[in-house]
Amino acid sequence: DKYLTKPLDAEEFENVIKNLVTELKENLGETMPAIPDLLRNVLEDVNLRYTENIQLSGLAEKFFCSTAHLSKLFKRYIGMNYIEYVRKLRINKAKELLKRTNKTIEEISNEVGWESSKRFRDAFKEFEGVSPNEYRRNAEKY
């Protein structure tokens, strides 16, 4: 849409980007669909069965689309890939259980669909920056 010449002026570049973003928001804001029905249906299915080992290829087959197409929809509308989405969903469910139950970390990891409590602990720390036990001890802060 716009051309910039080298050497690039940082201020000019920033202004061009800001203007393009504003223009896109104005032009596409009303015409961009809500999440497409296909993705909405897939998300509903995943949210109901997140404890299972649901592969993206299986979802694509179930909803009559290609794995590549479904993967692109996740990236475009959800902002992360499918595996990240499922991991985040499981972590969020685990956080709820850590706050409101006295179940062990192993029980919670099994309940939310992790293969092992070690993988759960590692993923939890990666996403939240603290261990599940630390999270539980300081749950009122979160």
C-alpha cells in the first residue's frame, strides 16, 4: 500500500504502520466475520473434550476440512496454534482446580488431560512462571 525507501527513517516507518493499522481497522472492522462457524464448532468440541487426546487431524476429518485449513484458522482467529490452545485450556482448567480443590497435583494433571504429572508441572511453570504448588499457595494473588 505504501512504499518506503532505504535508508529507512524509523519515524516515517512507524507512522506508515500506524496509518495502515488504523485504515485496516476502519475498513475491515465491520466486514470481518466473527469467528467462522467451522472454527466455532471445533472450539466447542475441543472445550468439551479437552481431557482427551484430540489430534488436529481428527478434528479436521470430523468437520470435513483439511488440517492445514484448520491450522490457519487457529492462527488467524485464536492467535496461537492448536497445540498451544489445548495446552493453555488445560492449564486454565488446572488453575481453577488448584484454587478451589485440595486434589493432588497428580490428580489435577490427570483430570485435565496431561499424560504425566511431570509434563503438567513443566508446562504449568512455562505458562504461569510458577509451579502448580506455588500457584496454589498464592492463589489469592492470581
